[in-house]
Amino acid sequence: MTTIGFIGVGEIASAIVDGLRSEKANSPAAAGAPAILLSPRSADRSAGLAARYEAVEVAQSNQEVIDRSDLIVLSVLPGQVAEVLADLDVPADRTLISAVAGVPVDVLSDLLPHGPRIVRVIPLPAVRERRGVTAVFPADATVEALFADLGGTVVAATEVLFSTLSATTATMSAHFAYLEVITDWLITQGWSRTDAEAIVRGQFVGLGSTLAETDTPVSALVAAHETPGGLNAQLRSTWMDDGNRTRLAAALTAVLDRVTG
């Protein structure tokens, strides 16, 4: 049985564990599921996951996670990477899966003198529901199989292409801010916050299902959700004009510049 260890147990690491175990825990399929070993960092979160699922255990130290795991998921803040890895001895026969944004393979390699395999990934919160597509670099059959079970993978041909996907993940809070503006506008028109949020949630949850359940190109979805001269076309053309499109592209480029240093 493969053992997957987690160094750092934040929101994304928790989502991966939930995705790997929630449908398999306490079922016949659990016998073939990977064992999971959690870092003692984020003690309450780690303890909660271990209590929730079979074959999930909290290690006494980060080094124990390394020693007992075949695959090691590094999921700490970028500024913590050097400090965390400095205290660890990662053998050459391990695979380190880095879910840390903005830390390239060569920087990680310099911190791992024994030369383990290093694979970068960008897991999204939807891996919790096994519907998140995870970016991978470089190609690695074992890592791809792991995340294929959580919603699928895309493999970047270069690390620069991989970093462009890091930039697009920076749009998630902006998406919710867009919904916040719509909600606040409804409130100014006289709706209560409770009703306004219910209206907006109900409107957009179906759009998320459309994305998840079809392979229709995004450009075609734009056209499919408006009629020429209609209300959707009016708002889209007024708000998403050339100026706003240019500003959004520039903002993405700025994030890419930050991610790539």
C-alpha cells in the first residue's frame, strides 16, 4: 500500500485528504486506498482528519512523515519552505509533490541534497469533491494517477506554462467579489441581505454545474447565455469592454511576474 505523507495541513492539503478518503473510508474500497500520514503542524486540523477517516494518522514529526511515506506532499507557505526543508532528510527514493506556489523546481532541488523526485502541482479546492483539475509539472505517472482520482490533471510542458496556471488561480476571490457587487446592488434596491444572497447563489450555482458537466468551449458558453441585443449581451458588452479585458489580462501578467520571480 502506498503511503502519502503531508508536510503542512492547511486548506488545500485537507481538501486532498477529504477527496482521497471521503468516498472510500469505511468501505470495501478502503483496503486499496493509500494510507495517509499527516504532519503535526496545524494540530487541530490534522487531528480532525485522523478522527474522521480510517488509515489517516498524525505523525509525531515531519521527519516521521518523510520516513514512512512514499509520496510526500509539501503544502506550506512559500516563505516557510526553506525553514521546513532545512530540518528534514528526504531520501533520493522519495517523490516530493510540491503544492507551494511560486517556488520552482530548481529552488526546491537546492534544498534537497539527496535529489528526490520533485513534481509541482496546483490542486484546487474542488479536489475535495473529486472534481478539481490539477496542474502537474513535470509529467509523472504516479502523481498524475493520484490526482486523476480527484478530478483529472493537465500536464504542463514547461515550468513557465505551469506558472501561468498559478496566475489563473488568483482569480477565485475576484469571482466572489463580482458576486458580492451584484448582491450589494440588490440590497441597495431594497432586498434583504439574506434574500439577495439566496438569489445570487441560486443564479450562479447552475452555471458552475454547466462548467462541470459539459465540455462546451467557454467562448460558446458566452454566446449560449445571451441573445443579440438582449439583457445579458447589454451588461456583458458594457462591463466586459476592451478596457476591462485589457486590465484583467494585465493583472494576470502581473501575478505571473510575481509567481516566476
